[in-house]
Amino acid sequence: KQWYQRRVAVGAVFNVHGAILEVILGVPPLQTMGRVISIKHYLKVLHDSDDIHFDFVRTQLDEMNPTVLFHLRDVQKFLIWKVEHFSTEGQTCHLTQRNLEQVLLLPKKIYKYTKGMMQQFTELLWQESLQNLLLTEGWSEIPRVSCNPLPIPFGVSREVEVLVMSLMYKNNLLNSFLFRVDRAVASPLCICGSDEQTALHLLSSCELVDTNLQCQVERIITLCNSGRPIVDLATEQGSIILNCSRDDIFISVCVKIVESEGLNLKRKINLSKR
């Protein structure tokens, strides 16, 4: 399923960073999902001390089995996070990272979770792994992850959907990138002639786009990026737009912009060398 989603999402776009594609689609990496599935399994076992697997886990913990220790540390991390964020007065439980055996001795209610809790924790693990990856590659701004799909309005064509997604990374369907790879694109400039055709230019300053739509974009980008003005965010276009990508209004405005008359945006890439 994940392979299919990636393949379909790429469509006409080119050389998308795999980790960024996962963020666009709202599909956590397999390693993160594997950790979450393991946490759920261990929580089920720990909730029932009569389960035959409970004694196995205890024995393996005593024997310092590295695989079991790894999974129990993830369970411990989840429980500490859950207690900090969801416990009400009278239901708190003191957990420390030093005492791993403590994970097996907690009240049964501590091991319970909701779908919403697990989604939030999945996003936490995913954000940590994405940050570690992108920082090593020199990224200064790390996009926020979300397990929710892009809120593409119903009835939007596949071509327009691909155009909207291509606003969220550098190797996209706009002239600034296409000029380097597509023989048919004569200039990196926007058709309005005022600047290079980048995602941020299209959404915030292109003269061929309705100014009311651009005002909405600027307001949402500022709100979704810690109140920083759009002029301070220009060097991290992909990240700042991704941070807005789960906002229904933002995506609807993006759809209207890429459909604007006169822009004549490309729908596919001609890979002929320049």
C-alpha cells in the first residue's frame, strides 16, 4: 500500500526526497510504524499478567535480551509520554527512564491507550527520526509531520493534485526547477516576468494570481510557522509550505492558485537534456 501511494503521488514530479514524500502523503516510514506496532503488542501483553507472553517478557528482561530491552524502552517512552500528557489528577503514575523493570509492575489502566494517543505518539517518533535525518543533510528547518492525509478537495483533478503537491518540494513542476531539466522551458522566470517561478513566488507575489488568495496564503503561512513573517522564511520554502499542508483552507487556496488563468503551469516534465 505504501509503495502504491508513493508511486501514484509522484506522478509527473521528479526525484522527490523519500522522507519528504512520506511527509507529504502522511505515511510514516516503515521503521517508525514497526516500532509503534511493537509498542501496541507489548502493551497488550503487559495489560494481562496472566498472558503466557508476560512471563516470557519478564524472563527475557532478567536475561537482558537486547531485542526485548529495545522494545521495552519504547514502551517505557510511550508510557512516560502518556502520563505527562493525558493523566488526570488522581491517575498519575511516577515513571523513570532508569527503572525498566518498573514497566512490568504498573496498574493495568496505565497500559490502555486510544487511537488518538497512538497517532500523536507515532508523529512524535516520526518527527524525531525525520529531524535526525534531515539535520545530517544540512536542513535548517524541519517540516512538521502528520499522519493525516492532505485535505485535497473532492473533485479536484489528478493533474491539479500533483501540481499542489509539487509546491511542497524543490524538484517540482515550476520553471525555477524545470529550466534545468526540461528543454521546452526557456527561462526560470514566472510568466508574469517579475521573478523566478518558485512555489513561494506563485503563492505570495505573482502578479497573475488574485491578491486576496495571496493574502490568505501569507496569513496561514505565518500562523503555521510560529508567527514568522513570510519574508524571513523564503530560504526554506519546502518546509514552510509543508507546515501548512494539513490546513483545509490553505490547500483549497493552493488549488485555486494553480488553476489560475494565465499561469499555464506545466503538468509533466520532459526529461530531455538541455
